[in-house]
Amino acid sequence: MPTLNPTEAFDQLKTRTVTEVSKYFPHVGRKQTLEAEKVWVEDDKDIDDISSQLDSKVKQRSWTVPVKAALVLKDNATGAVVDRKEITVSTLPKITRRYSYIVEGNEYQVDNLFRLKYGVYPRVKANGELTAQINTPQPVKSSIDFEPESRQFVLHYRDSKVPLQPVLQMLGVKDEDIRKSWGAQIHQSNTAAKYEPSIRMLHKAVTGKVEANTTLPEMEDHLRKFFQNEATLDPQATKSSLGVEANSLTGPVMLQTGGGY
């Protein structure tokens, strides 16, 4: 069963890596045999070492730990030890607290590698754009993204792209708190989004249908209940990824996602 803790997940990956590397030994030659007395992953990096991770990204390097082996070379005829040495046989990308790997300066998440806890996971795409994957019991792909050209935050839900600021306002986040979190310039870029069309768009995305007779207050009430009761989150997961504990996808959680990029 896949683990939901990144440290435990990496421990499992290290164990499997050692097992697979060990299968290459012994390597029997015509006169000599190469054996591995020990294979291990020298896990010398801290999962929370943000400074080291940033340095790898800036310098376009991979954030890895070495896979080492204690090798011994023996004579086939006598069994005598000819040579003995510890070497690095490979490197293994180290998992971050964000359930991601940094390879050649790019940060990747493998969606099917781990079953993520219900939470919000900010990350940087391979093209450098900012996104936050939202994982809830709803079997729908959703995320909060920052679009650099328009300088706007958007909520992707199903195939819809909804301006985030009206959603935050609907969920009770004050305009002054949005400005404080995003900064005056980003806040100004997001004020162009019209409230009612955005809420109607989100309501259609959530319900999967257009209800012409449904009033705006009815839509708001339905969406608030949806985010509170159905878009549930794991407090431990949000604590690790956002720094705050949350049981559901509330307005402050979405705001923290944007402000935490």
C-alpha cells in the first residue's frame, strides 16, 4: 500500500533501489569476480532544506543523493581478495516535502507515484509557471494557477478556468486581505474579473449543468456548502505544504496558496 508520508515514501524507494542494484552482483568474469559486500543510499540531504533545493534549481542541477556500494574483487581460482573499494554507482533524486523531484533544475511531480493526501500542493512546472495541485475526495482534476502574462490567479476545475478573486470573495475573504497577500500590483491585475459571471461559471463546473432559474444567492450557498462539506482536506497535509491546518478548501486556504508562491 503506498504511503502518504514523503519521508516514508523515500525510505521505501531507497530500499527498492538497493535491492535492484544488488541484483547486478556478483559479476563473474573469466578470471575474477566482482562482489558487493554492501549497497546503500547515503541519504545526506534534509527533506526541508529549501535553500539547497533552490540552489539546485537556480544552477540547473539535480537534487540527488548517492547510491554507494562496497565492492570487492576476488580471484576465481583461489578466492583471494584482489582489490576492495567503496564507489558511487548511481545517484537517486531526493523527494522534497512537496512530493516532487528536482532534475536538471526542473521540479517534477509524478502523479501516479504516490497517493497524495487530500491537500493543496504548490509547485513549479517544468516551464517555470506556478501551480498548486488540489487533491480532494472529488474525482476531478483541479488546481490554482498563476498566469504570468495576465498576472492573474485562476481556479481550474474540470475544463473551466475561473478567476480566483471572485471565488475568494464569495468564500468570505476580505479584499484588504487579498491585497495584503498578493501585493498591490497583482491584486490590481485581478480586480478586472467580474463577480457574477465567475460564480455562475464555477457553479456550472461543479454541478455539471446550467440552471437558468437558479439565482446568484442560491449558487453562492451551494458552492459554499460544496467547498465546506465535499472539498475536504487533510490538516496534516496542508500544514506541511501551506503551513496552515485546514479541514476543507476554504477561502483562506486558497488565499494562502496564492500568497505562498
